[in-house]
Amino acid sequence: MRRWWRRRETVSAERGAVAIEVPFVIGLVLIPFGLLVVTVPTWVERQTMVRDAAAEAARAVALDPDAGTAIGQAAARQVVDGYGLDSPVSVAWSGALSPGAEVTATASVDVPVLELPLFGAIGGQTITRSHTERVADYGASPP
């Protein structure tokens, strides 16, 4: 009879450990991993958006330097609007608008670090990318 009693104590002592471990695993492992899976694609998308905005802005100015940098600013704004982000985009310019020269557009956009479906945007950072294009040799008026 003693053996049966000892075995019964061991089984009942192990049974209570699962009730504590399952909530810890869900709360400390599964929920953070789920948030990471939801968030990482948006980080990549936002960096691609800023890179595209800089490239489109530089390309627009390089193809039509007579219009000035306003056409490039509008092109960058159109890219950001196309991605559905309400943040303002700022574009800084360097280089010359003369035929054969190079113009560089540096686009900066404020984006949220974490955007959850039920909680909205959390935190924020500025992403900056630049792109250089050669101004068209022909079709542009000389300076």
C-alpha cells in the first residue's frame, strides 16, 4: 500500500505545473512574436516607400529641370500618398539643374515604429533615403 500512495503524490504534484506554464508561454513568447510578425513587413514597406519617393523626385527633376524642384516635391508626395501614409514628406536637393549635371534628392518621412490594428500608431522615427539622377543633356534649356 505504501507504494501506491507515493505514486499518487507524484502525479498530483506534476499536474499543477501546466496551469502556470501555459499563460507564461502565451504571454511572454507567442504575443511578442505575433506582434513582430505583424510589424516587420510594415518596416520594410516604409523604407521602400522613402527610397521610391527619393528616386521619383530626382527622376522628375532630371527629366524636366525647367520646372524646378517643385515637380520633384510633388512626385515624392504622390508616392507617399500612394502608400497610404498621411505623414508629410520633405525633400532636400543638391546638385545643379544644368544639362549633364547630377541632381540628388534626399527624401525624409516620419513613420510610426509600431502600428497595431486595435491600438493605432505607437512611437515614430524619421527614415531618410537619397537618389541621384543625371539631368537630361537634350531638351533642357541652358542655364
